Amino acid sequence: MSRPNAAPSGPLLRPVRRLVGAVPPTGITGAVFRHGQLLLAGESSHDYQVWAVDTRTGDRKLKLEMHICGESEGLDLISTLGGRLHWLIAPSDDSGCNLTFGPTSALLHFVHRPARERYDVDITHLREKIEPDSVRREISVTVRVTRDGRDPVRGVRVRFAGGKARTGAGGGATISTTLDTPGRFSVYARKGKRYGISSRVGLDIEPARESAPDRGSGVG
């Protein structure tokens, strides 16, 4: 924005359209547009939700929900670190609960969740190589994908923190990627309409506190 248009002396911005009753019950802390819909993040009493609002009608639909301790911030859409939708959670909460993430802010990464049977995804080996005099690190993750914990699945696409690979005949694959910052990451596996997600692993960060499972349709 140019200085002549800046507040408080600049011209008043007027809404193009008002959507009456479109604000979700958890309020709004951040927003981003996707395919003509407005995705809204908010939280209330440890219910963290993202709603999709139709900008033509004001109709809204719950896309995902979590129960955690923190402070909901903004949303963004970009394909990075193995996710598409990203939600910033700040390490702050006035209720005195134990922070789910911390001591710094957490950036959560979400992918579209298919509706069919899950695969079992297990990380069997993780190797880190930190470059001298740098926070940059090379990560190698070995993963095994099975159905019902027994039958290995071949040809599954697996992703971890921006790296990707495909499982072989024994259901195994090795994913290589590079990270500049610490965090908690999961392996996401998908083949057709079936998928699976491993437990999270922390890289230079304390183990995550488990939160209640998310509800809703995921990113879609």
C-alpha cells in the first residue's frame, strides 16, 4: 500500500459484498482463498477448526478440527514440506494448559485426505547429517507400508518433509530430503484412494504431546 493510501488519512476501504452469518463459531484468526472458497482458521476453548466458506452464498463447511493448546494464527496454501495447507500455531494460551507445541511457534502441514482404508506406515530408520557450521541437514528416512500391519504394499507414493519416493516389492522405501529448521514430521503414504500416516518424529525438538484426532474431511 502506498503512503497516501495508508491509515488513518487514506481512503476508507468498502466491502464488495457482506456474507451475513458466515463467520464460523470458532471465529477467525487467519484466512486464505482456494478454488473460490474462503478457508477460515479459528479457535475457541481448545477447539481448533478450519472452515470453507462459499463466497457467493455464505454457506460454510467444516474441513478439519483438532483439540490442542496454543494460539491459532494464519493460513497459507503452498506445496512445501510435504503439505499443501499450512496453519501457524503460536506458543501462547491464557488458560494455563500445557502447550501442544513449543517453545516456539509451530507450522502444521496438511494434505488432502482420501476417504478409503488406511495403510500402516512405519518409520524403520532415520538418519541425519548436519553440514558443518550450518543448521542445514540432510535427512534420510526408511519407511515400510503394509496393509493391516502384515501385507507389504508396492507402488505407494510416500512423502516426508518435502522429499518423496515410491515403495518397492517389500513395501519399503527410502526418502531423502533437506531441512533448514527443526520440527515434527510424519510420513504420508498414498496409492489411489487409500492412504496412511506414520507417527510424528521430532528433529531437534522435544517429543510432541498427542492431541485428539482431527475430525472433518481434511483438506479438500
